[in-house]
Amino acid sequence: MGTIRIDGREIPFKEGDNVLKAALAVGIEIPYFCYHDTLGSLGACRLCAVEITPKDPAKAPQVVMACLEPARDGLEVSVSALAARQVRQGVIEFLMINHPHDCPVCDEGGECHLQDMTVACGPPYRRYRGRKRTFTNQDLGPLVHHEMNRCITCYRCTRFYQEYALGDDLGAMRLRNEVYFGRFQDGPLASPFAGNLVEVCPTGVFTDAVFRQHFARVWDLKTAPSVCPHCSVGCNTLPGARDGTLRRIRNRFHAELNRWFICDRGRYGHQYSEHPARPLTPRVEDVKVSYRQALTAAAEQIKAARDKIGGLGSVREDLEGNAMLRALLYDLSGIFATFSDPQLEVATTTAVAQLQNTTRVLSLAEMEQVDAALIVGDLTAHAPMIDLALRQAYRNGAKLAVLHSGPTPLVRFAATTLTVPPHEIGAHLLRLNEWVAAPSAAHNKQEKELTDIATYLTAAHQPLLIGVIETMVAPEIAVLAQLSTALGSRARLAYALPGANAYGAALLTPASSTSAMLEAIESGQIQTLIVAGNDPLGDARLGARWRTACQRLNTLIVLDCVATATAEAADILLPVAAWAERSGTFVNYEGRAQGFASVFQRSEPLPSTAEVIADLAQCLGLAPPDAAVVLSDAFPGYQAPVPGTLGSPLAALPLPVQIDTTILPAKGPHPGRWQAALTSWYGDEPLAGFAPALLKLAPAAAALINPAIALSEGIAEGERVRLRGPVETMVLPVQLDNNVAAGTIALARGVLAQLGVGHGDPLELEKIS
Amino acid sequence: MNDKLNRQVLQKHLAQLPATHPERRAAILPMMQALQIERGYLDDAAVEEVAHFTGLSTTEVEELATFYSLIYRRPVGRHVLRVCDSVCCSLRGADQLLVVAEKYSGVPLGKVTPDGAFSVLPSICLGLCDQAPAALVDGEAVGPLDEAALQALLQRLQVEG
């Protein structure tokens, strides 16, 4: 600590700060391009020139780069000195030599750093009259548009893409004034974080290809602080809307979570809200009706069903919607649940119960500081930004160990990888627990790997244990928590939960309510079912059972903002506002409740789920419940978190731990010759599944099998095989993948749903002769 | 370019790697050079091959291949004439030499003459300022050049084939 003087003003700085960082922290806007808070200093652009005055009066003042000049106590800095201003002006003039005069048609216009800096320091006119250097652009896929002529060579793109996000398909080619940022060949950028190029680029080289399709000038966009609805991390976003439609999503700085970046699912998944199939008009028995008519019809059906009523909330429904539905069902003496699969319910509630028991869960910023991590499952597809945080931990020297059954991009950075079938995950976790309790010698390769993992974890200053809930069963989740306890107070536990509000939904879920609900529908105990934001009919494992069960219903009432299988099958469909169109609260993987504000209204405004339920209650003659009251009933002392703030931990009564880990067998029973595993990718999520641009990147449907096993079974790459599930039989081409465990067939979510199997379920594979 | 040939060249080269270069990636420049000597230039398949052999990504190989102006990513003629166009040579008439060379060859700078005999490339400073305007013919320094000398030189290259 100390102070520097900038143009006479005393500025405090932290140890290790450079002059630019210290100045920006107190709002002194030294112009810059290549410096980035997270990516650091490079000194490539030469724009942040300032003058420093040496203590020795015999020495002349000198111009230095503020981003490369360490802050030292008593340093005299001048931003306004003539020499510094001349350097900055010269830099801008040189950069503008080759920069095109296309601001009026450039997508970056209005939020262009180069534009701002040129106005701030550059000469107002160009002197250069020669030919400009031009480049051929590349096709970088459906998400990012390339316009190389605008480049000012700040290297932010490759520093983010290669050094920070550890991608290897975007580089800095050539040299001198022809430096070219692009791919080896045309093709979509492979990184799940590629969309951040749009924001890190200080000019219009990389722009949002989706936003371009329905463009608006940034100053015309309506924005408000929002929270990403696409996974349990809860990154903060800034949606932009115009004329009643959502146009784009930008990152919004949150010091403890996403900071400057978001993943491509978060940036491009928003297209679901403008999908042509999105339900916007209420329907009763396939006839379009007014909101009031639909509400009256729903109320009549609910009255007719008396207490034979069920309400299914959702892990992607906000806290208000779930709590209101629960309150309504309580008033009607019906059954309330939030999950479509009992196994996922137990898994999620177990995870939340364990998280409530542990010391505070690490934020993303803290995860970057861990020095060892055990990752169970595929984080990239289920919580992309946690993957990015662990990539930073890896860069800082952390040892990553991955225990998984199918492909996961993090294996590239793992010190140890254990690829085992789903039914062996639990046994491996138990072995790790045993080893931590009593270290023993390794006898074979797998034991050696387990020993390595246990060694990293026990030796680490702060080990992190993180599991993906969707591909784990409750006993495994509990064993992971036990391992965390066994490692002592240094260890930290986290889970990637199966939805933006899975934590909140789990807290509101009565124990075993999913199976109770399903059985009640099957036995005719429920005649009217209200589904809010859930898609039980599209569930991978139980979709077929739900479809059969729902045929027994008199009325299926669905509230949703996407055209899911359940919404399509609804007798009464009440379209609700998408996330950017309403305000509400999500509880993220840490248990942090974050509020999001309504960004815009559609030309025909849609109500939120909570509002529909309040209206429904009124139609039923019940005292209209109020979300705030309902939430303070559920969570004592509840205060709605203000959108745009850091959010606050949700004070909730502890969930009962339902799982007895002693029932986990040393090795799960082998479910048969082949076991299904879910292979997912970063765009795979119920809402983002309606985003056309993102879907263009979805991997082709294939049966992923380990090459060694394929060889022993005589199955070749590309060969078509028949997969037999309990619901359907499918023929798919085989794709060989080293990251698939023996005896495991890794399949996409859609394929699993069609076959009727879930992650870890047995499956039959037949060769087609 | 033939992949099999590439592989043979690279394998031969790998076998000759000195013990002081235990890391395969350290051999990337000599490898690219070896392939270029054998095949004239590096096509996309060659870049992929080098990436495979060194364990680097194709992006990293491409970054290096395109950084070094003596590594060719496009076909060149059997002879390569690199005319210096930096300050000294430029002041002594290099720009005009490049115009003459382009006119003589009948194809734009950087392209191969239809008979495949030669390519003319502009070059950054060759360190031959004492012989300005200077050039490199297949790695051999020539200069000072004038229009007549240049034309004679190109004619000789064409005849040599």
C-alpha cells in the first residue's frame, strides 16, 4: 500500500498494482485498449502513455506506459502532460490509418472503445490518404461474426481465447501490419466461451452474429439487470431489448461470480424467447382464447377436481412462481412437487442438504484460487462458468482430477482422469474416502490413479470437491460430501445443480413428492395437474411413464414460455413471460438468492408465473396470495434481493438429509452389458434448446463408445448399431471416443429421451449384420 | 502434397533430433523447414502433420508458419527472388524494380509464373544495405541491381527452369 500522485491528486494503490489499474480504480480514465482487468497488461497498444517525473530533479520527465509501470509510493504521474497527450494522439492516428471509415454501419458503433478513445484523444481528421490494408474474413460459425479490417492488434482476443479460456482454435497469425486473428481454417469456434470475444474486442472485429440478424443500435436497447436462467451458476447478465423483442445478452459484472465473462449458452440461449413456436396466446383445447377465458376455464377445472389436484413447479421456474404454486396447492389440499424424476429430486435435495451443512460454498472467483479439485461428471455442459473458473485454477497450478463416464472437455487439463461406468462412480468415491481415512499402497493402475487423486486432495491447501447432480445418484452425492468432511475444514464442497433455481426449488420440495405425484396421477388421485415451467412428458427416463399417466388426467394446465412436449399436450395453456420479461428471484448453486428485473414487455404483455397463479387464486375465490408473503412464510426473514446487487444467502431451514450412505454398496450391481450415460454439451439445456443459432453447433446424434471396447466387440467407427431401450429402438452410427468408459454408451439427452433411458440405466446394443 | 511423403520426411527428421531437443515441440521450425525443402511449401495437410508430430495445435503451428516469412504457405516457383523494399533499397529504386519484375513475370508479386520457373516476393530488410537495391536469389545475395540486371537475372532463372 502507498499512494501515487496523478496530476496532483493522491491515489492509493495496492501492492502489485500498476499505474493504470490504480488510476482506473478511482475513476481516472487513462485511455487504454489492450489492458483488461482480468487479462492484465501487455503494452501492445501504447495508448496508456503517461508522463512520470523522476525524483531526481536533474533527470527529465519521461513518457511510460501506465499499464506497465508499477505503482510505487510517491510516484508523480501526469496524464495531462503535453508529451503524453501527443503520444496518445499519435497512437490513435496510426491505428486509424488502416481502420475502415465504417462506423455508421458497424455493429460496434455506440459501444466501441476505439470510437470513444479516438474522440477522447485522437486528431479529429485523418491526414493519411493512401490505401488501407485489407483482409479476407473467416466464417467463424453461427455465433461470432468476423471483420478483420477493423483490428487494432491489441491481442485481447487471443489472450482471452488461448490464455484465459484455454481454447486452441483461434490464434494470432502473420506479422507486422498484417497480424491476423483467426482460425487455421474457416469453421465454428470450438470454445464454449467464444462469445466473450464480442465483448473483449475493443472494436468491431468480433461482433455478435445472432444480434446482427435482428440488429438494433445499442442506444436504442432497453436494458435492466438480469440473471442468466440457463444453469445453476447464476451469472449476471444485461439483456437488451427493442420493440418488444429480446435482441441480445451481454455480461454484467458481478465481482464474486462471472465478473467479465459469460458462457455461450448464456449469451446465445436467449433466442428461445423469440422462437417462432413460442406460445404467446393462451389456448383451451387447441382454441386460442383470451387470458381471462383461459383463466376461467382453468379455475373451473380446478374447482371440479376438488382436492384431486397436483402442481408441478420446476428447477427453472423462479422462486416466486414455485412458492406461489406451492401455496395454491396447499390451499387446495393438493400435491406439490418440482421435479419430473424422483431420482433427480432425491439427488438435488440431498445435494442442497449437504450444501446447507457445509461452510460457505465457494464463489466462482474463489474457485479460481483452489489448488486441487475433484470433478465428478461433465462440468462444461452443466455449469460452463464453473469449468472456466477451474481452468483458471489449472492455470494457477491446481491439480484437477476428473471422475467421469463420458466425454468432458476438462479432461484436457486434468492431472488424473478416471473414466468409469456410471455404476462404478460411487465405489470409486468410497475408495477415495477409505484412502483419505487410511492411506494404503496401490496395487494396480486404477488404484494408483485413485491414490494420486487422494494425494492431491490431502496435500492441497484448499481442495474443491464438485459433482454434477444430473449424472449422480443421491448416495454418491452424500459420499462426495463425506469425502469433503474427511479432508477437513480446508476442503470445499460444491455441486452443479440441474437448473437456474434448482437450489430454491429443492428447498420448497416436500420429500418424495415426485413419486407421490406420479403415483397419484396413475391411480386417478389427481385429475387436474398444473405444470409451471416443467416438461415431465419430455423427461429422459420417465417421459413415457408421464405420458401414459397424463392420459388419465381430466385436465393438464401448463404455464410455460417455451413449446415443450408438455406445453404441446396441454389442455389449457397459459403462456408466461420469459425471464427478461419478468422480475423474480433465482437461487444459485451457492444458495445465493439473486433478483432479476423485468427488462421489457412484449407488445402484448405476458404475466409471470406468480402473477398467473395469483389471478388463478382470485378466480377460485381464494384470498389472492402475495409472492412476498408466501416467500416470507417459506423462508423466515426473507427479503427479496434487489436486482443489480451481489445477492444474498437464502436463509432457509435445513432440509432433512434423506440419504443413508451406508446403503451404497461397495460396487454397484452391474446393470447389464451396456449402460447408458448422458453426454451433453454446453448448449444443451431446456430453454437454450430453442435457440436456433446455438443448436447449429449441437454434435450429431451418435452412440459414443470406448475404442478398446469397440475393438473387442468388433464394432467399427461409423458403423450403425441398434440400441434397444424400454420405450423405443433406435439405429445410430457409432463414434469412438477415448473419454467414454468401458461398457458405457454415451448418448445425447434427446436420444436418451427417445429410448426412454436415463443416465446409468441399462441399455441393449445390437450389431446390425 | 502427399501425406505419406510428409510423414516420411518428418519421421526421418524426428530420428535426427539432437538429444538437446528432447521436446518434440522444440523441433517445429526445423521440421517445417525440412518439409519445405522437400516439397517447396507447406500446404494445410503439412501444417496438420506438423501439429500431429509436435503435439501442438494446428493454430499454434499456423501462428509460427505464418510468422516466419521464409516459410511458405503458398506454392512458390522453382526459384524464389526476394527483392528488398526497406528504406535503403527503396530509396535506391527497389520499388521500380518490383514493378519491372511483376511486369516481366506477367503475374502479381507472390504468384508463380505460368511455367513454374520463379516467384518474385518483396522482402523486409535483408541487411544488404551496402548493395542496395539488393535481392536474394534462392538465398544468394545479389546487388546492386538495376532494371537491366534484374531482367537478365529473371531471364537466366527462366532458362535454367
